[in-house]
Amino acid sequence: MEKNPNTSHFKILQQQEIDGAALYRKIAMLTKNENERETLLAISDDEYKHAAIFEKYSGCKLEARRFRLFCYTLAARILGYTFVIKLLERGEELGIKAYENQITQIPELKQILDEEEVHEQELLDMLDEERLHYVGDMVLGMNDALVELTGALAGYTFAMQNTHVIAMAGLITGISATLSMAASGYLSSREAGQKNAAKSAAYTGIAYLVTVALLIIPHLLSPVDRYFRALIITLVIAVAIIALFNFYISVAKSRPFKRNFFIMSGISLGVAVISFAVGVIVKNVLGIDL
């Protein structure tokens, strides 16, 4: 067995390759497309070969981490295999680059790096997951909910000053807007001649409704007189939703994260500030006290 002072580096890379190989094989069993299955199985075989190369230098016999494999498989079912595969490939690429200076002495390194690039290109050519076709509809639904409901809740906060009343008003507003958004999305898609207008509207409506539910929860759970605290938590949740969604899109669709995150956050928070000011003005001008 070959000796190397950087065995820990090889062990980490070996584990990544084994985990990746097992996950590719697992996802291959889930996909219904025969071409995708064959591509994923071929990439899985290459990953096992890479793991065997690193094993020569680590001196360790490793197996795929079952809990990690379970988590990735569950994520693939919920978020789609495109996201999980690209996230895994990004992790492997960063891992190799992180230790590239320490492992340049192994002759197989160039072969591994070249094959990883081939894998990435094969995956880009192969991946055509249905849910990614509706990302635009999801963005529309989520962004509208964030802008409209954060603005509405901010306005209601000063006007009503009761978390439960605010939650009730927000829920009515959110459900009504969800139905309106889904109906408008359906009619718009149908007018544009899209075959899957109903599915497009469903993605828009579901994204809107889920966002509404997450934004209203702080008001439902807070004491009636803690309306400012509930609003702050709602705004934090809004920013977290924007961050998570943009991370998903940045990985699955290879789009820039920071630019889209700051644009969406700026719009949502800006509307919330303006709406809060409107609530203050309306309450003072009309003199209504709830």
C-alpha cells in the first residue's frame, strides 16, 4: 500500500465519492427515464472507481454513510433530484479543489478532475426535471405572496394592534389572493397557448399559499399585544424564505444567488416599510381604534 502523509485528505475525498456513487445509484432507481437511469448508473460506476483510487492512498475501506444517503434521497423526493445531484457535484468539486495542492502528487488526479467535468456536462445535458419547468410560476407565486402579505401584515400591525385580528385579516387576504393568483395564472397560461395551464396555476397557487402560511404563523402563536414582535419575526421568516428559495434556484438552475436574493429582499422589505407607514397614516387620519 502506498504511503502518503495526507491520508486524511484522501479519506475525506474517498468518502465523498462513495456517498456520491451510492446516491447516483439510488436516484437511478427512482427515475422512470431509461436514458437518465443509464447515465446515472454510468456516473455511479465512475464515482466508485474514483473512490478506489483514493482508497489506495488513504489505506481505509469505507462504506456509504446510510443516514446521509437517506437524507439526500429524501431531499431528492421533496426538492427534486436535479437539485440534489447538482449540490452533490458542487460539494465534490469544492472538496477536490480544497485539497488539490496537497494531492497533486498522485498521477490519477488529472483523470479524476477530467471525469468530474464530463459528469457535470452529462448531467447538464440529461437533467430535464418537470418541476424545474415551473420555477417561474413558483417564483411568481412566492414573490407576490412575500410582497403583498408582508406589506399587508405591516399595514395591519399598526392599524389593528392585535396579533390574532392581524392573523385573521392576513389569512383572509392570503387565501383570497391565492385563489385570485391561481385563477389569473391559469387564464394567462391558457391564453398563451400552454398545454399545462392547470399545472402551472397549481404551482403558482401552492407556492403562494405555503408562503402565506409561513408568514402568518408568528401572529397566530404570539400573545395579542406582541404585534411588533410578531411583525419582526414575520420579516425574518420572509428573508429566510427568500434566501432558501434563491439557494435552491442557484443550485438547480445555476443562477447567481446574491443578486437575486438582494433584489427580492429589497422589494419585500421596502413594500413592508411603505405599508407600515400607510397603516400609521390611515389610523391617525380616520381615527379608527380597534
